Amino acid sequence: MLRLLKKAAELVALALFLAMFGSFLLQIFMRYVVDRPLGWTLEACMASWIWVVFWSAAFLVDEREHVTFDIFYRAASPAGRRIMATLSGLALLAALLVATPASYDFISFMAIDTTPVMHIRFDLLYAVFMFFLAAVIVRTAARLLALFRSDWRAQISSGMDR
């Protein structure tokens, strides 16, 4: 079931990327070959870019694939790594939980406005950010729980925390 959901998320990301790339190519063609630029293509590129970035970060990009600055983390002992991972996880979880209600309120408020050309409501455009927040909160909580299990050393050495 999990593999099926991941495949579905990949297909959504692919469709978003193809929409972005297709509208980008159409924009170039219409502007420089036909000399009749289309206004909607820029908005389509931006909207699909916002969605593909947050969608992919929420559901497809593994924590190990993110860019990290881990000089001190790698130099620490396993116990030190556990402490650093726990503190950073707690800080991230707290920040995201505090930000979630305000993010939801702001995104809901943005329903009053639309994009200038395609008239996409801004709340729909930025709704993907709530998926992103929820996914990162769940992943961070799972990471913290794993760090408090008796096999926490295996979690650190397995690359979960790099």
C-alpha cells in the first residue's frame, strides 16, 4: 500500500513537472518564434513550480537526500549525535506545530484574492504548503520516536540521522 501511495505521489509530481515544462516551452515558442506572448504561461509555470517543490519535499524526498551541514554532527559520538538529533528534532517539531495554525489561517485568508491572469485562488495555490507541513511534522515525530527506542544506535548508524 505504501509503495502504491509513493508511486501515486511520483505520478502527481511528474504531471506537475510536465505542466511546468510544457508551459515554459510554449512560453518560449510563443514569445520568440510567433512573437505573441501568452500571459498565462508564466503563471502556470509558477503555480506548478510551487506545487512540485512542496509536493516533492513532502512526499518524495528522503531526509538523507536533503542538503545538510553536519560537520559537528559527524564528529560527535553516537550519544552526541543522538542528543543533537533529538534537540534539532524537538526544535523543528515545536516550530512547525506553532506555525501550523497561522499558516492555515493565512492560506485560508488568501481565498479573497486570485492570480491576475488565470484567476487561480491563492488559497488553492498555496494549499500544498499544508501538505508539506503535515508530512514534515509526521516524519519529524517518527524520527524523534525512533531516537527514544532501545535500538537508537542502529537508527543513527543506518543513516537515518546521517
